[in-house]
Amino acid sequence: MRSKSNTVEMSHVRVVFGGGSNGVEDVLALDDVSLHVAQQEIVSRVDPSGCGKTTILNLIAGFLRADEGSVLINGKPVVKTGSDRLLVFQTPALFPWLTVAENVTFGLRHRGMKRQEFEARGKAAIEACGLTGFDRHYPYQLSGGMRQRVQIARSLICEPQVMLLDEPFGALDAQTRLTMQRWLLDLHEKYKPSVLAITHDVEEALFLSDRVYVMSPRPGRIHEELVIDFPRPRDLSLLQHPRFVELKAHVLAILHAAPQQVAGKTLGERADD
């Protein structure tokens, strides 16, 4: 862990979604979930489907309130959205009528920043993101990986304290995905935000992160927390390291067992009835 000071602190959070008046039962999405992200730390959550991953991101982003527990950013309760947190989606949410440079600097321009300053910062971000020469291109003229770089550049240029990544590379092919993972680590060293990433890719979680939370299926609970203490900078040779292979097998075993355990419990409860 890089710092003892937590940027994000989620404590004993419980979220229930009401079924409404159509006879659908309430859904317990999260149950007693506690996690933290320290300053400049990269933390990943890896989990089976249906364990409340989007719910956790929405709580931290300020789109949703918990029924129980607390969500803090720098020790203060999250009560609304804020520019200190930015959410990056799996599918790049770019403006198709704007160029790369205009997309990257969109937030700064609409904050009223002087043209000279936002253009300088935009140029630096475009260069850092490997997009030099594409500043006048439109999104449709870019590959999927390049569009994702534009989205991340637009987030980082605003210097958020917290970046929330929702399967940011899930739509990319395997080779591009590996390239983007290594690029994200380089970019993190430059801008140093605190990062919470959601992914179903175990290798990605282990390669990127300082710590990994493994979740159980709904209701979402923290099954295990793993400290990933491989030194930085990291390169792709890490994927063949014996300890890395061991950790990957351990996490996959948890994820494989979790649905069976939940199904068994459900059957047992029905038998008791």
C-alpha cells in the first residue's frame, strides 16, 4: 500500500432495491460491504456477475445512496456527484461531433478555463496518452483502444482524486487489452489518482493492482482481500511469475466455487422449509 491515508472509505454498506408494486420482491444488492482505496493506490474488485459491482461505483460516484453504512471521500460523506471523482465506462462516452482535442478538453473548457491553459493541458494529455497526431481526428476515425485512451485522457486532464473504472478494457481484443493495461500503469505513475477498477478479468486485476477484493454473488459481500506486492514498474513478464500464476489460480477457485455455494445454500434453505 502506498499511503496510510484513505481517499475512499466504504464501511458496512447495505443496499436494498425495492421491487415496487408489481409483486416483485426486494433485492439485497450489497450486504455489509467495507472497502478502502488509499491515496495513489490502484484497487480492483473481481467478481462473478450479479454481485453489485455497478452499485458500488454508483455509491462512490454519488449517483446512489446506501440504505445503511457510510461512503466517504477524504473523510467526508458522499452526498452528490463531484469533479473529484470521475467514472470511466467500458464503452467510451465521447461526443462524435467533437475532435479528439475538443473531447479531451471538454471539461476544462466548460469550467471557464482560459484557452491558452486548457489547450496546453490538452496537448500534454494527448501526448501522454499516445494520441499525438490524432488531435484533429473524430471518434469514428479511431480504433476502439484509441477511443478508450481519449476517454481516459479526458478524465485525467481534470485531475480527479478518484478514478472509477467500470470494465474499461472489456470491449477490446486480448492484444489491445494487454497494451492498454501497461499504458494505464504508466499513466498512473504520471497523474497518480486513486483508482478503483471493476473487472471480471483476474489477470487484469492482479497485474494492475496494489490490492484486489474478491466478491461473492448477490447479495454482494467481500469474500477475500489480497495484497498484490509485486514491485513497480511492472511488465508483461509478470504474467508468467510463479506467484502470479498461484494467485490467479486461487482467485479463479474462489469465483468458481461461489455460485455453487450460493446454489447449495438456496437448496438447503428450501429443504428446511
